[in-house]
Amino acid sequence: MAKLMKDIEVPSDAPKEILFEKHVQFINEYGKDEDNFEYGMTDYLRLSGMYWGLTALELINAQPSQCKDNIIDYVKKCQDTNSGGISACTGHDPHILHTLCGIQILAMYDRVDAIDVEGVVKYVKSLQQPDGSFSGDKWGEIDLRFSFCSVMTLSLLNRLDAIDLEKAIEYVEKCKNFDEGFGSRPQSESHAGLIFCGVGFLSLVNRLDIINRDSLAWWLCERQLPSGGLCGRPEKLPDVCYSWWVLSSLAMLGRLHWVDGDSLKTFILACQDAEIGGFTDRPGNVPDPFHTIFGLAALSLLGEKHIQQVNPTYCMPQSVIERLGLKPQILT
Ligand code: FPP
Ligand code: ZN
């Protein structure tokens, strides 16, 4: 019987080296033109986009074209004076996803002092529910991603004491499935993106003992396809961002060597756009900053020496995590 497996073929003429200069150009050009249609259509993820682009530049030791004071000022303008939360762009409602990105940018530039930190702490605290879960914003959607982002925000601010951590851990444990993977809520299908959130959360609070690491690492390494790329769930196509969600989870579990690094690297390199720079999800598609940061960060985990070491829990330069004195749990 034929054994079906969804995959792609890596084109033989695809890039085989890292196109550093092209990536710097791509990120610095991206979203520069405020009158551009795409710029207007991506308001809702502006701050996340800034975190992806600025972290990517930092990892490849490049400078943003915008002055850092302007960047810090923009994050400041996105903080809502009432709730304390940070929004994707000025005039939008605050959300935990962008609150985390704002704090990651400020922490990277050592300028957390530029905003009202107590306001952020108050905001994160306001999102916690009686069962320990977190909503993304005042409108009440609950997701494991928000537990992870809330705890990471507080950890970067050294304020994990502000929430009921035991309840938060209890909820995350409920999102763990029979296969040791995590879904977005209790009883939801295991998904590599959510596994990153679950493992990342437990790494932040030093509770990786909750996971049977080899069972989960086996599920994760089975996501590697013959092309070398990683997918997010069984029967899905490979995608560069899963090089990060899967590989960083394996790194936290001390099982990075369970994937074939050489063929994964070939796949990731093939996802670069040789003309305009940036990484795509799969070879031949359109590049974007989201796949660019996760492509570069995954190459860093694979030991690429011209890329700064990335921390697998925070997806930020290891040097920043050390400067902040943070010690997420990483199993060896
Ligand atoms: C795939 O989503 C990815 C996820 C569900 C992970 C999301 C993770 C975060 C928001 C935390 C980010 C934090 C850091 C530090 C990087 P998708 O909707 O694209 O899934 P699909 O591929 O199944 O469509
Ligand atoms: Zn993707």
C-alpha cells in the first residue's frame, strides 16, 4: 500500500548560504513606506512585527535603520494609560501578545524604564482567570499562548510574584495531552506552536518535570519530513516557522540532536528569497519578517556561528537573557 506523506522538494538552485546583507535590507525596508497598502493592512501586528524584525537584526549583529530612541518612543506610545497594557499600534486595544513584544523590545535595548512597568504588571494580573488561565485581552479569549506570554512578560520584569503562579501551572498542565503535547486549551489537539508555549511556560517557571520529556521529544522529532523541514502537526507541510517552534522545544528538553540538523539547515536556507532577502514559509513563497526571525533563530540553535546565540525559551539573544540575570530551565 502506498504510504502518503505531504512534503515539498527542495529546488536544486535554492540558496545554500545565509544571505546576511539581503536580510538586513529586507527588514529595514519592510513597512518603511507608511502610505503603502500593506503597511495600512498590518496595523494590527505592528509591534509584533517590530519585535520579529529588530530581534532578527540583533541576531545577525546589524543595526535598525530607525533610531533606537524612536523605537522606544513608539512602544511607549502604545501603552494604554488606563489598563497598563500595550497595543499593536497607537489607537488599538492592548493585548498580551503585543504587551510581551513591547517588553521584549525594551528589554533588548535595556530601556524597560521608559514605560510604566507597574501598569504592565497590573495589566497582566488583570488577565488571570480564577482557573489560572489567562485571557488575551479584556474581551476574554482564553489560550495557552496567553499563559506563556503573560508569564514571559512578568519574568522579563522580574515580577512573577504578581500572579497566582500555582494556579497558572495547574491550568497549563490541563492543556497537556495523552501524547505529552499541548493544545491551545484542555482537550485541544497537540500542535507544535502550542507545544513551544507549554514547554516555554514550564521552562520559565522551572517545572519541566511535569513533562515526560522523551515522549514529547519523540512526537517533536517525528515532525521532520524527508525534505529536512519540520511541520507543526502530522500530515501538514513543512514550514520554516516550525523549525523554531519544534527545535526550540527540543532544545529546552535537551533533545535537539534528535532531528537531522544538516537536512533541516538545507531546508531553512532554501526558504530565503535570493532577490529581496527575508525567509518564506516554504521555498518559492513570499518572504515576511515572521518567517525571517524564526528561520534565523532556528539556524542559531543549529549552531550557525555567524548568528548570535539565541535563547530557546525567550527567542531573544542569549546575551540579553544573561544581562538580565534570567535563568530559564533548560534540560541537558
Ligand atoms: C502557529 O500558529 C504558531 C503558534 C500557535 C505559536 C504562537 C506562539 C506565540 C504567540 C508565542 C510567541 C512568543 C515568542 C517568544 C516567540 P498558526 O496559527 O500559524 O498555526 P498553523 O500553522 O496551524 O496555521
Ligand atoms: Zn509558518
